[in-house]
Amino acid sequence: MSAAPEPLVLIEPYAHQGGGHHQHTLTALAATGASLVVAPVGLSEDLGPLACSAARIAAGPDGVAARFLLAAARTAERVSATGQRALASRRWPRPVRRIPHQITLLGRCLTEAACLRTARRLAPQAAAVVILSASEALHGLAALLGGAPHLRFIHELVTTEDRPARWLGRLARRGENRVVALYPTTAVHDQITAAFPTLPGEVRAFAVDDGRRLTETERDGGRTAFAIPDDATAVCVVGGWWPYKDIATIDAALARITAPLHVLVCGTPLDDAVLARWHRLPHVRLHTVPGPVADQVLRLVYGAADAALVARHPGVGKESGLVMDTARLGVPLIVSEHDPALTARLAGQPWVRSFPAGDADALAEALDKLSAEVPARPGPSAPAVLDLYPAAEQAAFLTTTYTCLTQECRR
């Protein structure tokens, strides 16, 4: 009788911060085989589908060391929050105002270490240990405190290390040999490697393709659900309105369109004042679906749309889960030219319409043209354009990369 396969350990240390992008990837990877999901604060509502999967879920620390590390992390979070409130005034020098953010970096490191300790205790012979949303700093310290080699997806660089964090990082530099960093885009790779030139890593898309393209039934169901006539034109704006998203350009463009347009907005947080303004626009018919929503509802939103709209500020280089969604689901895309690498990848694709980032006139023109000519739907080859791998292939890559890492650690 053969032994049961060792689990692929997927760590989501900040489950409450994960959106549909993380939910889909986590669920798809968990479905590829025996998996253990470590979420120290429990699973938030938007990650709830995992509870129905075959994955084991460790919704909390396991072991004395993990509990101690997580308690220390929570203390650091409270100190950081207090410090940010106390030092919010710009009368304080910038280095002083940055101190709470350095404490946040330490708190995240301790949280990740607690997850690694839990993974080591529950799955000592894991096929791979992967932190799906890792901090952008203190990589070696997380590995040393966690007591386990691991892979870490780093999605963006938000807070850089100041002197105290750099000092801690230098003390734990040898721990970087127990880590492989995975960067979803070249831009993130370049940012992180500039700060950590000795950290092993490579570029690898985070999102995965589960092969579940939208069906005609879902497209018809989406139109019916939102009462959108078959001959009407509709776009969807999916995801929370975070600072890197250029909602102002969408706002200005919708005020300039000349053709009727249904706009489906789905996500959280949203700006109620902006939504109220869109509701009053003469050519806009607004449909709002506050998030987080179940995957079935999100598929109806995409299914109802003739195209998905993605607008970001110039220079934003992090992976767009929404762009990945359009390729895997088969939804035409209208996207800003905010990231030269992404723009180059999408150039010439018949299912893509792009516009200069921040150009409201160009976006309004693209939206008006949509009513006359809807772009072709992405075909089965579209995911490959974005290096969007099938979930099973991603799981195999993670396992192989982790095996190579552990072999290097033994030398």
C-alpha cells in the first residue's frame, strides 16, 4: 500500500487581505492534490470556499513556538497602529513617521514565521511550503524564526527597510539561502532585487488557470441577472478601488461618452460619492455589486459584460488579477498602458483594446467604439500570452522549485 502524498502547504498569513485574485489561486492550487492551508487568523468570508475543498485548514497557530511568534506579531501590530496615530502629523521628521511602518514589517515577519512553524509541525515532510502573500522585507529572518525553507510570492514593494530593519536583515542574512522569492512581474522583480541583491528568486505569475472559461449559459444568466438587453453594451469594473487604480480617469471618461453604456461595478472598497455621480450620468446605466462576492456571482458579472475595464496609474507594475481573469475566463479587455511590459505582451491581441494611462478622452473613445464593435473573446491560447499556467502545472513548478531549494540547504 503506497504512502499518502505529502501535502503542498499553502500559507496565506493575511487572509483578510486576500481578494478574488488570491481566493481563486488558493482554491485552484488546493484542488490539485493533498494540501494544507495555513491561515493564522482564520479564513475570511471571501476565502470561505476553501472550507468545502479537500484541503486541511490550520486556522490558527500550532505549537508553543508558533503561538508565541503570533502573539508577538499581534503586539507589534498594535504598537504600529498606535505609533501611526501618534506620529501622523507632518510636523514629525519623516524618519520618525516611518518608525511604525518598520514595526509593521517586523510584525509581518513574525506572522509569517508563526505560519512556517505551524507548517513544519503539521507537515514535516511537505512537498512544498509556499507563502502566497509574503512581506517585502526581512526574508531571511522569517526563514530563521520559522525554522523552515520556503517559497515566498512577493506581490509589491510598499515599505522599504530603514536602518533598524536593515540591521535585523543583516543579522539574518544567512536565512536568505533558505528562501526562493517569486515575483509575479518583472517590475516587482527589479524593485526587490535592487534592495536585496543576494536574495534568490525568479519571475513567476501568481494567478493560475483552472480551465473554467465562461459558458454561454453564464453569459446569458449574467445579462438576465442584471436586466441588460442583448443589444446593449456593458463593461465591468471589478475589484476594490485601491490607490493604484485610476478611478479618476474612469470617472472623467464616463462623463464624456456619447453612447449608452451599462457599467457593472463589483468589489470593496468603493466610493459611494463617485458611484452616485455615475448614477446621474445621462449615458450610464449603473449596476453595483458590493463585495466580497462568491465566485459564482463574480462569474455572472464577467459574463454580463462585453469587456472588462482595467485602469491603473502610470508605473504600477504589480500583477493584475483582473487582466488574468479576462484571459482565463474569455472576456475582452480594455486596459490602460500603465505597465510597459504588460502593454508589450498584449500588443496586437484581438481581444484587447488599450489606451494611454490617465487619458480620459482616449478611454471615452474606446468605450464609445465598444458599442459599434465588440472585441473578439480571448481564445484558449490567451492565458499563454500572460504566462498564466494551469493550476496543476503551477503546483508542479512549486514542488520542483522547493525540492531544489531543500537540496541546496542540505549542502
